Amino acid sequence: MAKHAQSDKTVTRERFSSELAVFFATLGSAVGLGNIWKFPSMVGQNGGGAFVLVYILSVILVALPVMVGEFIIGRRTRANSIDAFDVLKTSPFWKVIGYFGVLAAFSIMLFYTAVAGWVYSYAFKAIRGDFAVIAQLSAEQAAANVAAQFDGVAGGMSWPVMWQLILLLTLAVILIGGVKKGLERVTKTLMPVFLLLILVCILWSLRSPGLREGITFLFKPDFSKITGGVVLEAMGLAFFKLSIGMGTMITYGSYFTPKDKLMGTASRVAVSDVVVSLLIGTIIFPAVFAFGMQPGQGPGLLFNTIPLVFSEMPAGNVLLSLFFILASIAATTAILSMAEVVVAFLCERFHFKRWQSSLAVVSIVAVLSILTAHPSVFFGSATPHIAIRPFGAPISFFDFFDQLSSLILMPLGGLLVVILVGWFVRKDLVKDELSNYGALNNTRLIAGFRFLSRFVAPVLVLTVFLYAFIK
Ligand code: PHE
């Protein structure tokens, strides 16, 4: 079966067409609502600089080796994230990485597409001029007005749900296009534009009266805020941010060519991704302090601050619209990569056509996500958010899927990836992939990778896991 599947794939499989395409597609997966929405709200809730530091350490010591490990598995096997383990001829046990990955892909998509629906609806609100009035209000009034608009969006159902459906439809169209005409074309065009706009925003936020306080909050570590739980959250964020531990980078790696540099691509993507998050923090936190808001307010932070940031600027409304359009783009290219994990699997294992698997994935996400994130659509407007109690305290489905993926499935998947690549895959195979079959002269770097993946990353993930859960 595995052999058959593999020979089938060799005929039909696409690859990215250049190293630049590989970079932008991978970056398109990494950069998303994680940078724009999750990073600032988690930094705000966990006390600022110290969290940022632990996060960056997790990226370097844990996330990077996992990412490279996934690239190795993907490019070597040229298969989706489940069949890859057949091709590698490892024990069938390792397929749990793939199955957990599919579970994680769905659980992320369920809440992520709902937030992306808010982002799309903010782009629309901005274009329509809903935020234009705040320019004339005092700082407090402006903050209150924007907060009320967010409550309307987050609590109200019809607009965000409609935008979520539009997003899912867009997604289906791109997915059906395939690797080159879909994933590659979209990410290569849109990611550079996204990066450019962030730079424009930064120039403006440098003039904010809250600049000094914002920057201090973001960069000055206060270690009294760090607990085992906070470290697990920072590590979970690193996994989420770099889209690892769930098969995305195995799947994307399987579209790389023999010339693409695995360690080079991973480091470039990781560095760019951290820089984007810090830049977004530099845009958001000065505004938080300038407008007297709470940094720890949680998921509403992005939506409550960005309209204020732009209200002060000339042509603010145009820039605000652009910002949310670009945030929509970043969200879309990230979701694309989650969905691709499942689409590739369905196509290769069950011989679905691309359009069939794309539509199947998108429809399942649409129904489940609206059921869980917007239950009132199905059960009437009086339905509160359904709370479940997986670990004692009641949490919403939204938080449940978020925590299940970031705090459990992805770190577990990542742990298994580094153990597999570090201890069970043949050393010369790893060396072949990392040196592009001898073309690169990078023995030292390879030794560094082996050390991180065999010892540092597994020990760190295990320690953080045990510490956070036993306490
Ligand atoms: N990395 C993406 C972000 O930060 C989220 C993501 C997670 C994408 C997992 C793909 C897979 O927004």
C-alpha cells in the first residue's frame, strides 16, 4: 500500500518552483494571527518582557530544531504528514505524529477561522468608515467607542459568521489551485506587501506618546511573572507561531526541491517571524499606554488598539483599512497551510481530487466552527457560549481548541518529531538532507542541529510539560 501510494505520488506531486517561493510560502504559514492577535495578547497577559524572552528562547532551542526535523521528514519522503512515516519505514507508532497533526489542524482551524472572520469584518468596517468618528473624540471616549464596536462584533453573530464563510470560500478557491498556482502564487505576491505595510505602521507608531512605556513593557523583563504555566504558554506559542508539531512543515517540506536549504529556510523564517511579532508589539503597546488601556485585556487587544493607533494619523482610515486587509491576508495564508495538511492527506491516501478534498475540509470546518464559536447561529440568539470542563474550570470551546492544540498536541507532536529525527532516523539520511546531498559544506551546523534535536529540545519540552502539569 505504502509503496503503491509512493509511486503514485512521484508522478503527480507538485513542488515549489524557487527558493524564494519556498521562503514566502513557509513564512506565509508562520506569519498570521499568531503575530498580530495572539502574540500581543499573550505578552499583555503574561507581564511583557520576561515572557518575550522565554518565547524567543523557545523558538531557538525548541521550535527551530522541530521545524528542521519536519522539513527533513517531508522532503525525504515527499509524502503527506501521515504516509511520510510509511515511506520512512519507521515503526507505525510514529504515525501518531501525523494523526495528532490532523486533529490539531482541525482544532486550530475551528477557532482561528472565527477570529479571521472578525479580522475580515474589521477590514470591511474600516473601509466603510465606521472608525472615522474616533479621530474627533478624546482619548478615553475614543477607547470606549472602539471597545464597544469590538463587543458588538465579538458578541454579535451575523457579520462575523458571514465573513468567516467568505474567508472559507476564498480558502477553498486557493486550495483547489494547488501548490504552484494556489499556495505559491498567493503567498509570493502577498507576503512582501504585508511586510511593507508593517514598516509603514512602525514609522507612525514611533511618534506615539506612549512609545517609551510601550517599549519598556515589551522589552524589559520582570521575572517575577514567570511560572511553569507561563513557560508552557510561551513554548506553546513558539510551536503555534512556527506552525510546527502538527504536520504543516512536513507537508510543506514535501514540496521543497533538492536545492532548497532546510536549515537556512528554517532560520530565515524563524527570525523574520519573531521580528514581525516584535514590530506588531511595537505598534500595539505604545497605543495601549497612550490611550490608558489595560495591556492584559486578552483577545480583544488587537481589535481595541489598532483603530486607535491609526486614528491619530493623516489618512488614518486608509491605513487602517489596509492594515486589516493585510491581517486578513496573513490569516488566510496561515489557514491555507493548516488545511493543506488534511487536503494532501485526503488526495494521496484516498485518491480524492484536489477540489473534492478542499471542499470537504472547508465544509467540515465551516459547520463545526460555527457550531462551537457561534452556537447562537444554530440554537437561537439566547444561547450562551457553551462551556466545557476538561480540566476543572469551565472554558469555552474556543479556548478549549486553542489550549488543546497549543499546549498539548503541538508540543507533543514536536517532541516526537525531534526524538524520531534525533534518535531513530539514520544519521546519514539526516546528513544527506541537511547538506543537500553533499552540496553544502556545513558539517558544524549539522552537528549543532543534532545536538539540539537529540538532547536540548526533547529535555526542555519534557521538563516544561512535567513541571506545568504536575503542579
Ligand atoms: N503560524 C500561524 C500563526 O501564527 C498559525 C498556524 C499554526 C499555521 C499551525 C499553521 C499551522 O498565525
